[in-house]
Amino acid sequence: MAAGVGEQDPRAPRPDDIKAIPVRRPGRWISSVLAVAIVAALVNSAATNSRFQWGTVGHYLFDARILHGVVVTIELTVAAQAIGVLLGVLLAVMRLSPNPLVSALAWIYIWFFRGTPVFVQILFWYNIAALYPVIHLGIPFGPQFVGIDSNTAITGFLTVVLALGLNEGAYMSEVVRAGIISVDEGQQEAALSLGMTRLQTLRRIVLPQAMRVILPPTGNETISMLKTTSLAFAVGAVFDLLTEAENIYNANFKVMPLLIVASIWYLALTSVLYVGQYYLERHYARGASRELPPTPLQRIRRGVLRFGHDPVSLIPLDPFGERHER
């Protein structure tokens, strides 16, 4: 049967694949060479400058006091961030509550803690005994059952955890609220129509989907929290990483080497958090896209293969002259 007008005879031989010629990018090579040269110059300057005292850095890198400071820093980060996340979820739900009084209370909390510096909040909690020498627990405007001495109960460690955790809760509430808002309201309405309570809908329907939006900024907040723990130096009784480094260089006057030691440990800890954040985001990306994001090794391999030019692809033509990408 002869082919119709505008149609290609299916018995005709299939045309050859079109070979796409890669576009050369000489600018990439030039910029790469410049970047490598700058990095090499910086590394050479640091390696040859005797004032860095790399021997001293290596000597104190695994010092027992520094390692103790690393452990305290991790403990502060975990405790404060846990308080911040739990408080953030609660405040986000309160902000979205149809009750105007509950929503207003959450807004006032967020307004106060986001509007005052965290360093001031640490000093405030450290000196809370000046306002409340004894903390009474009981019924509001009623009998008090327990009285706690503030100077004894609120230690230096607890001071930093409370200040950082309560401050972080204000920021995390906005992160969680943004994630909850990103979920289609129709899904919440469908869950409620099936007989689920608001709490069940939040736990089973909303939060699992909101995690894709919540996780990236939460990872950033955790990394920021790790570095913010360095403000614990204001409370002399908390021996975190920076405080331990400061105590050592106050004794031997080797300021820069000890600051380099602290910086190396902060970089190591944040790098671990970067990796954990990436794989958590990759886990919750399942179902949102057809393919999971590539791992760092896959990105490096693809970058090496594609470096300097655009990827080469063959675009075959079907018998009817339509292009199909591979």
C-alpha cells in the first residue's frame, strides 16, 4: 500500500542516528586553571608560613581537653536542637490554630525570641536568679508545691541549652509552618472526611509530606546550632570546644594554632551533618520525583565525564521522522 500524503513509507530504510557534536567550552578550562592556581597559592602560603605553627596544631588536635570540648559541643547541639524542633512543631500548630488566642500567643513568643539576640538570651538565663531566686512550682494563682533554688538548678550547661533551645524553637516554628502550608489543603479535608482527627491528620498525612520542605532548612538550622554553641564561652562553667581552646591558649599564648584546632573540629562536625542532611533529603525525596538525586560519588563521576564540554547524545529518528531522546 502506498504511503499517504505527508506520511513516510514504513518500508523505507531507517535513517542513521544524528550524532550531536559537543560544544567546546574553552572558558571552563581557563576558569578552572585560574581556580586551581589560586587554591594552590593559598595552600602554599599556609604550608610555608611558619607562623601557622602546624606542629602545635597537630599536638593539640587530639588533646584530651579538646576532645572533651568536642563531646560537650555535640551534647549542647543535640539537646538544644531537640528542644527547638519539638517546640517549633508545637508553635507551628498553634500559629495555624483557628483559635485566635492560641495563635496570638504563638506569634508573641516567636516575635520575642526572634527579636532579641541569642547572646543576650544566654546572659539573661545565666542571671535569672537575680529575678527569681526561687522557682516555685504549683497551681497558678494558687498554692505552690515545690520551691527550687535557681542558682542550684540552672547550671551553666542548662543555661546554654535553655537559651539556644528556646531561641531555636522560634525559628523552627516558621520552618515547620512553611512545610505544613505546602501540603495541599484538599488532602487534609479528605483525611478529616474519613473520620481522622486533626492530630491524626497532622501525624499521618501532613507531616510526612511536609518533611521534604522542612528538612533542608532544618539541616541548616542544626549546622548553625552547632556553631552557635561557641557562645557558651560567655558562661564560664561550660567547657565546650571553643572554651577549651581558649583556656589552653590563655595558658600558652598560642592563640592562632588553637583557633585553627577549633576550626578543624568545627569543620569536621559540620561535614558529618552535611552528609547526614543530604541522605535524609534523598530519603524523603522518594515519591516526589521519578529518580532519586545522585549521590556525591555519582555527581563527581558525571562531572569528570562531562568536564569541558556538553554531554554527547545520539538522537535517533523513527520511521516517521520524529526524534526520540535517549
